Amino acid sequence: MPASDAWTQISVTTTVSNGQCTVSLFSDANAGNWASFDDVSFSTSGSGSTIQIRGVDISTLKKSEDRGGVYRDSAGTQRDALAIVRSSGANYGRLKVWVNPADGYNNKARVLTMASRIKGQGMKLLVDFHYSDSWADPGKQNKPAAWASLSFTALRQAVYDHTYDVLNALKAQGTTADMVQVGNEINDGMLWPDGRSSNWANLASLLTAGSNAVKAVSSSTQVMLHLAEGGNNSQHRWWFDQATSRGVPFDVIGVSHYLYWHGSAASLQANINDLASRYGKPIVVAETAYGFTLAQEDGEPNIFNSSLQSAGGYPATAQGQADALRAIFNVVKAVPNGRGLGVFYWEPTWTAVTGNGWDPTNPSSGNGWENQALFDYADRALPGLAVLGTA
């Protein structure tokens, strides 16, 4: 832990053998420095103590399967990937929606198909609206081509109509969304330039349109507002202060937290504890992942490399990946007053399959993510997948 005068909350999990466990608290601080420990508790994880949401984003799965991707359970038996994930403990599936993607995947029709599979496994459904034809994240929030020249009034209506259309179609086929993201990692807003966070009046109007559409389809569906940089408390406070002061309706706060990009588990803990208390909303880590190796399987350079391994604090091994994921779950479980809802692992099935790359306009692109999947290079389930069943 870094030196600090502030209190830092830590939650850890261990396996107890023979009914006995010794807990030691110590500091390796330099001579003359002190570490203070307070409010230490020790509890067993009996039945019913698992976290509410143990989710997976499987948005690339159908394209992987269509291009020949296969998946094996931990015993090496080839099975349906979603069935493997479900039997490992996942209870929620996340699907992104693009308006008119170049490759035809992640559009309304594909989302409907995958939603049926998710619900068929007895899982709940989170729908993630990007309001774009391709990736939307803190660095880019491009309008769909069909919306590019719309006036702001028409753009706001397009947000409502698109949101309502997809969700109503899901409801009509008996797969009503349980939770919906109005935007994806919208730290700097969405639908640039109209909805950038430099114009909060516009952004609030767009977010409200999306939220209203969600509730018009199903009043019980929860609305999530989702930012990246889960350890950045000042940014999250500023953003949600703006949203709440303008009356944007939402039910859940979502954050992305990749340990190698967004800071330590302790920084995530401090931020989401504060957000849960300040806004009275439950918290979901909507995206996280970690690498199990530094080796590559395709020609696309992997995002998770040796420098990110150093930043993340866990080794790039199968056990290191599992430990990193468990650390995120532990943080969410430790949010006071039961406001830590759960965690979604981002793209555990995005293995290296030719034709299933990151660029929907380029069939030859690789994905750069295969070393963060929860299936190894022999397509076998990794220990990290089992964390979903014990978190």
C-alpha cells in the first residue's frame, strides 16, 4: 500500500483449511513510521453470501462462433461457451448495441438473438447502448452516420426512438432487459460534439431522453450511467453532481476499473464507497479484465503487456488473473450498506479467432484482447472463470 495519512479500506478473501485461520497485520514501513489498523472483522462466506451480480460481457461471442471459435470447459470438453460461463457462476450477460455497424454484428437483430440465449440460460440481461456505429469510450463518442446531420432536437428524439425500439423488441420476444446503460464510458459525454460534457445542458437532455425510453418500455428495468476511470473520485463527483443537479433519472452508478489503467483496488474502493454514500445509489463495476499471459496468439499486439502487468500489480498468469478479478469482487462486496451490486468481466470469450478482430470495418484485424479472455490458447476455461461462482 502507498504511504498516506488517509484511511484505506481493504477487503481480502482466503481459503481456510481444517477450520483454522491466523490473520497477521503488519507494516513494512521505514523505521519511525507507523501503520494504524482499525475496524478489523473476519467473517465466513456461507450460503447466500455471494454478490448479487456476477456478469460477463459477451458481445463478440456470436461473431467468434460464426468464424469458427470453440470453447472448452476446465476439463477440456467442448461445449457452448455461454453454458460454460453460466455453469461457472455467471448470472448476468451484457450486450453492447451499435446502431448500424459495418460488419452487421452488435446491431438490434444480433442483440435480440443473443438476448434469447442469455435468458435461456437463466441469466439476467444488461443492454449497453453506445449510440454509435462502432466503439464509444472516453476517447471517442462518434454519432451514428444516420444521425450526423440531425438538429439537436431531432438527435434527442433519435436517442429516445432507438432506445425504445431495441428495448421494446426485446420485451416483445420475452427477453426484457433487466438493466440498461444509457451510454458507454461517457466521462466526456456522448454523441459528440452536441453531447460533450462541456455542454451539460445538452448532455443531460440526451441522457434523460434515453432514460425515459427505458422506463417507457419497462418501469422495472434499472438505468445505469457508466463512466471509466473507477479510481478517479474527483471526476466522478463532478460528473454525477452535474447529472443529479439537472435531474437526470438513473438507478445505478457504473464504473469501469482496469487495475492496470485506472489505479489500485484501494482507489476503486475509496471512490465507490464515496459515490454510494453521496448519491445513495448502488454500484456496479461494469467492466474489468486482466491478463493471464504476455504471449500473443494472433498478429495484433496485445493491449495487456509487460508494462501494464507492472502497473496492475498481479502476475500475468492464470492464477494472477483470477486473483485480480477476485480483488475487484472483494472491493464491490465491501461497499457499505450492501450497495455493491456486482461486477462484469469484459469479453471473457474474445479469443483469437480469424475474422473476429476489433475493427468492424476490417475483417483481417486482430483483437488485441485474447490474453485477457477467460479461456486460454487451447480454448479451455481458466481459473478466473471459476471466480464468478465463488465471489
